Amino acid sequence: MATCISDINDRFDYADELPDCMGNFECVPCGRAQNYSELTYIYMQFLAPKIAANECSEQDALDALEKACMELPTPRSRSDFYAFLEEELNIDLDY
């Protein structure tokens, strides 16, 4: 179980996860490239407001991110990734 985004990022090699989508906004990498983490962006942009509004818990959000990274095929489509999170958390991400 992940306790922070870094726990998830550390399980994935960015270069191996996105060979065909590097720099492509249509894909979601689960690793970290230099100091950038797409999962941190998704968490801050979409999930943190839902946590603040008590629509889901922080742990549920982390669990959903981890599960999406583990279960969706690589390269991970952004629309599939967001839809997966919405279904797992039973929320609307407004993306």
C-alpha cells in the first residue's frame, strides 16, 4: 500500500513506461522523470480538491492512483487513467 506518491513513482521506470509517449499529454507515466511526477500533477490538480471536499480520502486517492498504474496497459491513455480514477473513487474529476 502506497503512503505517498513517491511510493508509486519508485515502482516505475519512466523511460520504460512511456517509450512511445514521451512528452505526449495523451499518456500518463507512473514514474518520475528528473524532478517531474505526472502523478503529483494529477493528485494536486484533481484529487486534492476532492479530498478537501471530503469526497474521498487521501489513502483512497493514493490507492486508486497505484491501482491505475498497475492495472492499465502501458502506455496509459490519459482519458482511460482519469476514467479509472473516477470509477475507483466514485467521483467526477472534471477533466
